Amino acid sequence: MKCDVIKPLCRQICANTLSWWITLKHERLEVPLTPGFKAISVFARRGVDEQTIIDILTRRSYEQRREIAFIYERLAKKDLIAALKGALSGSLESLMLGLMKSTAQYDASELKASMKGLGTDEETLIEIVCSRNNEELLEIKKVYRETFKKELEKDIAGDTSGDFAKLLLALVQTKRDEPSNVVDYQMIDDDARSLYEAGVKRKGTDVATWIAIMAQRSVPHLQKVFERYKSYSPYDMKESIRKEVKGDLEKSFLTLVECFENRQLYFANRLSDAMKSKGAKEKVVTRIMVSRCEVDLMKIRTQFKKQHRRSLYQTIAEHTKGDYQKALLSLCGGDD
């Protein structure tokens, strides 16, 4: 694309050394667009330059991608999201479109999709609702309401049932205590004993007690509760969950406990399992990489290497392929 096409908007840009400068807060980001203003011509010429799309979108923050989309629309007179949809397909398309949303927007859209139409994607519901903290859930609920004109709680209640629904609803009500510098040892002991008496000690399970404690207590408090629990029960908390409940409720409680113990390790294990399964679960890989890339992906990488004795980067390279693989590797950010 020659300069005279976009002269009114970029008179200062030289035809031979085009660069696109974007000012964001206190930093100036240079997106190299030589030769020929790649961000626009990548969609205009015959064929699609997937590598340029990957290079630009996976190496920027959401705020920078949003600014790129704004300027792209001004220069190309087209919506960047629509252009991406027309140019890409499959898992690469899902990944790139996911990156065009904020973390909360992406989580909200994934939750909506998990409850859309016939059937419910319980795996996605469990992963997102059970792994997010109060602040994240509050923002997700806000975005969900603004985007879909519905309350997240109502949609969950309409698509789930029984104790599984009660647990998810208790979590999205965001009544979890915030961490405190004061350690209440009596409360720790009481909660540990209550969990034991509501489960392993009795015939049947008092699920309501488990939900109340796990949905309301702070994470540091629960970490101490689970340690104290071992003095009452012959099984640790995860073993007790496996013995007492089944199905989606079991998966939900296990996800909670794993996230309370080490949230980044939980995501590292999810990524490993998804990629090593027969026919890599690209949807799961995409969801975690997109939703955590600006939250704690570096810590997930560390936990991945520590737990699985090989890097996340190497595992992605081994179990994925094509442009989707290139995008994941770029988003991963490097080998460890």
C-alpha cells in the first residue's frame, strides 16, 4: 500500500521507512511495518501473511492491541476483528480473536459460550469460576452484564443444577474473606474439624458445609485448614474429595483445592494434560494461554518446568503444529 492512499492520516511517514508509532501512557511502542505498511497490506494482498499477524498481536499487551485496532480502522477503513475473522480460521483464529479482548472480556465470553445452546461445557465453567479470585470474578460479572445484558449468576443457575450449581453460585457471589495478617488458629481448627465431620467421618456428605467453608474463607486460611485437616482425617483434602463426591462437583472441589495450594501449578498441569492428550485439546490450551498471558504466565512457565522437568515452550513445540504453534510459542515468550 503506497503512502498517497493514506496520506491524510500519516503525512509524516516516509514511503521507504514506514513505522507506526503508538503512544500508550508513558511508553512509546514501535510497531515495524516495513516494507509496505504490513498491518494493512497483510489482509489486502493475495493470500494471508499469518506470521506478521502473529508477530504483531502476540508481542503486545491488550491495551496496545486495542490501540492498534483503533488505528487500523482509521487507516484501512475496516474493523480489525472482522479482518482477522476473514483471514484466519481454526485454532489460530480463536487465539488471535481472544487476544483482542481484555482478560475479563475473554473470560466472560468463554463463560457465555460454555452455557450457549444445548448442553453445557462444564469443564470451562469449572476452570474459570473455580480458579479466579474475588477481584477477577467481580470484573468478569461486570463485563458479562455489560456485554450480554444478563447476570452471570442467573445464567449459571439456569444451566446447572444440584450441589454443583450451589457451589458455582457461592463462588460467583464473591463472599470470600480477604487475607488477614492475623492468624486465627481456633478458626483453622474448627474449619478443619468441620470439613472432616461433614465428610469422611459420617455416612454421606454434608456438601453445604464444604461449600460454605471453601467459598468464603481466605486462601491463606484454607491452606492452613487443609494442613490441619490431616490431623483429623486419614486422608488429605483431595483424597477425601475423591472418596466423598463424584462428577462435576468432585472436579470443582479438586480445582478449588489445587488453586488454593498453587494456582500457577494448577494451570501448568492443565496445559500439560491438554497437550499430551490424544489430539491436543487446543481449546483448553488457547483458553489458558490467552487468559493468563497478562496475569501470571511467567509464573506458570516456572511451575511447568519445575513440575514436568521440561519447559512449556518445548512442550508446545512438541505437541502443536503450524501457525497455531508459532503463535503459542510467541505468546509463551521464550524457553526456560
